Amino acid sequence: MDVSWIPGDNDLIVTVVAGLVVLGGAAAALIGRTRQAPPRPAPPTSPSAAPEAPAVELEPKDDAGPAVATAESPERVEDRFARLRRRVSSGLGASLLSIFRRGALTQDDWDELEETLLLADVGAAASDALLADLRARLRADPEAEPRELLRAALLDVVDPGLDRTLAFGEPGRGETDAVIVVGVNGVGKTTTVGKLARVLVAEGRTVVLGAADTFRAAAADQLETWGARVGVPVVRAHADGADPASVAFEAADRARDDSVDVLLVDTAGRLQNKQGLMDELGKIVRVVSKVSPPREVLLVLDATTGQNGLTQARVFGQVAPLTGIVLTKLDGTAKGGIVLAVQRELGVPVKFVGLGEGADDLAPFDPHGFVDSLLGD
């Protein structure tokens, strides 16, 4: 570049101009490379890699080892059940009380009572037992308050004396308590497993989740999302269509090797009329028992299915020794009588109730609170 026409110190001007030219060329080259460079590929992930979950926070690393995932604290048990009670809507108690307040009951009144119970999914056997109890109480104390008579009779059916706690040992003792969760499609098993894991972690227990539902592609992904949210590992199949029992065994083996407090195994939604699938469930129970005999086999029932839930319970009970019931979707669309039917006809305690998809929509079943909610207290 000729700068001889510029008056003054030409050497200095030449140096400055030359520097600007060099910088401009470098910038242009950099922009060109940026436009031409292909996007960087994402790092490979293994089939068992858990999806990202913003709800999980990591504690800072310390000298003891890597950062540890921590779960958000669940709502207090008392608050959860109080909220669930407010959302349980049933006209059963109101209907029964309205009949009782008519004074001396005629046969037509007793027939209406029976019809009311049947429509509320109480079931024939439980209805007969409840009506017989009410008749006896009324004869013994004709002047008693109807609400108190009804409350006492309902409590007898629900049976507050049943043990509804989970049969777990003390955390940190180096032994694993296995829990197998069963039920048909659509009742909310996987969600229940995730919510239960959340509660157990909040109690200070270590947990491993086993994704033994290999028939439903989204089940393992859903469980991994819960695992990431709660901060617990998930053992899943390495390929689609893997043997569910092998996944359950691998999960049990890992839980034992890591001295985990609780193993929760999610199973496929097996239809009770599919003998092959029911046999597979029996196999899962057997292989897990080789490592850690199940302390709990929880049957998840949809409260909106009514008497069909009893049929499911009976069939599952033939394959695995049921220790407790989890009643999901116990909200305004469900009829509270199904709780009475389950307790009266199966003899298996309802241990948890839940509704909705919220992380805290699971609470230990409280017989007194449930009866009070039916009666509008």
C-alpha cells in the first residue's frame, strides 16, 4: 500500500495500517472456519443412561468421593394424607346417613341401604356383613347417634388393627429388603414405585430400582426418570425384549453387592387371563428370592375399576404372596367402597393410597381418616 502522499511520520502510519490488515484477515478466516465446521456429535450414551432431570441437585464434592444426587424433600406424611382426605369425594357416607335419619327403618330402607353399598363398589359379601353389623348395633342401642353407629361399623370392616407398615429392617444394616410391585396395565405401578422410592430416600434408606417391565418400552425410561429425580440407580435391560426375570435378578444382585437397604422391582402389567405372563411373574419372585427373599409383594389396584380389582387381586394372590394393596386414583371418580371390599374379602391390608401423578400423591392408608372422609368429617 502506497502511503507516501500522507504527510507526517509515514513509518508509524504504515505499521498501524499493516496491523489492522493482519487482524482483519485473521477474523475473516475464523468466521469462515466457524461457518464450515459441522456440529460436534453428542457423546455416546449407554442403554442404561438416565435422562436428565433438572429436579435433582448435586451436593458439592468432598474428599470422600464424587457428588451424590439428592432428592427434593417430600411433603410430610400428615400433610399428604390430610390433602388426600380433602380430595376424596364419596357420597357413600352421606347416602347412608340420610337413610338412617329417617327414624325406624323399614324393609324398603334396608333394601335401599344395600343398593347404596353395592353402587359404591362395596361388594356383595362386604355389604351383607356391614348391614348385619348395623342391624345388631341398632338393636343394641336404638337411641344412638346414626353417624357414630355407621362410623363404628365402617371401621370394623376397614379393620384398624391390621399392620399396614412395610416389613423393613433398620436402614444401614447391610441387608436388602426386596419389594416386588405387581398389577395389570394402567393402574400406576411404575409411578407408584417412583413415589415409594422418594419416600424411602427421605427416610434415609438407600434404594435400587429394578425395571423388570421389559414388555412396555416406555416403562424403563419412566422408571429412570424417577430414579434420576429421586437420586437412586436403576437396573434395566440392555436390549429390548430381555427376560424380565434376568433383569430382576441383576437388580437384586446389585442391591446385595452394594448393601442397599431396599430393592424395588417394577413388573409388567400382566393380564390375569394370560397364563404365560403370570408364570413369568412367578419366575421373577423365585429368582429374586435366591438373592433376597421379598419382604413385600404389593399389588397396585386402580380404585376406579371397582369389583374387577378384586378379581385381579385373587389371581395375583395365586402367583405371589400378596402382603399389601396400593389403591391408586382414589379421587372424585372413584367409589370409596372398593376399600371396604378389598379389606373384607381379601384380608390383605391397604397400605398406601394415591391419586394423580404428583410426586407427593401417595400416603400411608389411615383407616380412621378414610372413614371420616367418607362421612364428611
